[in-house]
Amino acid sequence: MVERLLAPHEAAVAEAGVRVVLHSEVEGDLDEEILAEALARLRFCYPLLAGGIIRRAEGEQVVRIDETAPGPLLNNGVDLDQEINTPLPGTRARCCDSRCCVSLTAPA
């Protein structure tokens, strides 16, 4: 397990209790199985995707990366507004079952 202190921008997001949502529009068919496989490969290349922000007992917040933690989760969302406005689970600054996630939503 690896830990590091938060960068200033990470600390600001964590203190605000908001989620970071990145939005992309894709034209054409999307193969969810291939996308899920790509997310697993990203996890291997970028271990931070399985990390989470935690508060230590002494009060400081750190990013904790557990090498055995699962990576990004593929999720089917309802719409972009709901994804942006969904509160974070508990006190952890991660989304979708306490993990980084990719939500697929249908166009309006």
C-alpha cells in the first residue's frame, strides 16, 4: 500500500466534498465488454485509478493506493446531470461503490 499527501487541488476537491466528472460524447456503437477490458488495462498502467482519498487519525488527508484494489468500474448511469449531482458515498472521495467509475448514459 502506498500513501502520499494531497496536492493542493486534490485537497480542495476533497474538502469541498465534490466528485470530479469528465464528460465525453461518443458517436456510434460502444462495446461495453471491450470498454471494461480497456479500463482494466488503464488500472494496470495508472495505479492511482484504484486510489482513494482518506483522512488519517491525525486529521491530514492522503491518497492511499492499494495495489490489490480493483480499478475503475464500468457503470450504467441515467444522465449527466444525475452523475454530476450524485453525492459521494460516506466520507470517501471516490464514486460508484467507492471506486473510480465510468458511467455510460444514453443521449437525451
